[in-house]
Amino acid sequence: MSAQPDYVREESSSSSRSSNIQEIEDDLTIGSILAEAHHNNARNLGKRLSHLDSIPHTPRVNGQILNLGNATLDHERLSERLAMYGLAELQVEGDGNCQFRALADQLFHNPEYHKHVRKAVVKQLKDFKKNYESYVPMDYKKYLKIMKRSGEWGDHLTLQAAADRVILK
């Protein structure tokens, strides 16, 4: 049994509720400010990008022989767009790990972490099989075994798994 009188406990409980309400109001205010800032930034980004013409895109299939004229034109367009935003292309080693090297560069500022990125992507593909298996035109276990190998080209699914893994963290 408590030696503290009932009116003291009620006051303490009341001040605790008041404190919780204040914290909730503060959280809502901060959330509102952040949402407004995000909305303004997104609107400004949209304004900056809205003057750009869309670039027609023809997906290329791994192993398909490219018309070098089109590839050069595509690369020139990309270089122009990057320069427009003060960005530059970073060449990565073309050893079949290029997608994973590029992701490692963006995530860890070091393309040499590509093995860690590949491992995390394969883990994502394995852990969330039901999200990805319908997009694989072969036995899923065989696909995972192939994707584990260093030097194996990343594809649309590995890129999606990488994006999903980053978002989920």
C-alpha cells in the first residue's frame, strides 16, 4: 500500500497525461513542418526537371549486339544531362559486377564493396522469394545460385531487390 495520498497520485497522473499530450502535439508540429518542407522540395525538383524533354528509351537485352551509333548517342545524351546538374559519370570496372559496383559506389562511396552489395541483394531475393520468383524465367533456386556468383550481370530483379532492401532498412 502506498503512503502517498490519492490527490498526489492523481496530480502526478494528470501531469503525465499533460506531458504526453504536449509530446504528441510537438511531434505533430514537427511532422507538419517536415511534410511541408518535403512537399516544397519535391515541387521545386519538379520545376527544375519539368523543362527537360523525355528521352525515348528502348530497353536492351543482355547479350544483344548494340548499334554503336545509338550507344554513342545515348551516352552523349546522358553526359549532357549529368553536366546540366553538375554531376559526372564514374567509370566502373566492366567485369560483370558493374551493377553491384555502381550500387556500392552510391551506397558506400566505394565500388570495391560490390561483393557485400551482391550478398545483400541475394539475401533479399532469398528472404522475400514470393515477391520476386514470378519474374524469373527459370527455377528460382538456380537463379539465386547464378546471382551469387561474382561476375554475373545484375538484372532488373537484382536492381529492384537492392532498392527494396535499402527502403526496408
